[in-house]
Amino acid sequence: MLNIETIMRTSPVIPVIVIDDMADAVPLAKALVAGRLRVLEVTLRTEHGLAAIGAIKAAVPDAIVGAGTVLSADDVRNAKAAGAEFLVSPGNTPSLISAVAAENMLLLPGVSSPSEVMLLLEHGIRHMKFFPAVAAGGVAMLKSIAGPLPQVQFCPTGGINLNNAGDFLALPNVLCIGGSWMLAAADIRNKNWAEIEAQARIASQLSCGG
């Protein structure tokens, strides 16, 4: 059975996917999985997010599909109904944590400060999304957090690209990173799935120190 740490250790990068055209969902997911990025975060930022999760789950059995930009209890319930295997949020609130527990879902909640980390630790949560990673202090902040809070493991997301990905992945408290650099808008617009697969393959070869 999947748990959040297993998901985070499956591949070094979790693509953060925004679906603007429903027709792109399945071929995009197939390209990423073919490039050895199996864990996919499909955000709920557009009207197609929930439907895309269901379509990908049905058509790409090797994918581990999560819902991103989960903000409310309704999002939790809707994402579960759509077939999401895990949830990702940019931050966290007591009502969100309660809804996730009630629905027995896996959550990667967002934090950007030691105080937020400590609040989640009180709920027994040790795996978190560090967001927005670069804007919130980046590698230096994560190194600082590791001192007093070594039991926490992160998926930094926000401002990460191929040039700085290795710096984050080298940290002992980082299990994976989130990013969208392998999903160039022009490639999606032109249905250039081969290039997306190639970029995913490059990302999949990054090594993690966590």
C-alpha cells in the first residue's frame, strides 16, 4: 500500500501539471511516465483538473496520480472521488488537515516556516511540501530547518528548474522536488510529446541525497 514517503521516493521530480485543454491530459501523462516520472501532480487550478485525474488514472496505469492546489475540504472530497492517490496543498489549515484525516487520504501539505512545520508535527505529519521554495529561502532555509527539525522530509516546489534542482536534491532532508520545467508551454501547445518525454527522462536521472 502506498504511503507518502514511498510516493516521494518513487522519482526525484514530481511534475506539476496544469491542464488547459482536456485533450492534452492523457498524452501528456503518457509522455511523462515514458520518461520515467511516474508520480504526477495534476493541479486543480483549471476546470479540467478533476476530470484529468480520472482520465489519467484510467489510461495510464503506471502513473501515481495526485491532486495539487488542494485548498478546502470540498477539494479533498472531490479529488478523492476523481481517483487521486495523494493530495498536495500550497499551505495548510486545521480544516484541511481534518478533512484529509476524515477521508483517509495522503497529504503533502505546504509550509514555508519552522512554525508551520511544528504545527504539522503536532498532527504527526513529517512529510511536507516546502513552498514557494526559492522565494521562501531555498536551499539555505532548508539547511537551517534541518538543524532543529531533522525528522521532517520535504518536497521543495516553486522556482525550481534543471539548473538548481541538484542543489535541492543534495540536501538530506529533501526526498524529491516539484517542478514544471519539463512541461514547456510551446511543447504542450504543439503536442510535442516526444520532447516532453525527453525532458522527463533527463529529470528522472537526477540523484537525491535524502
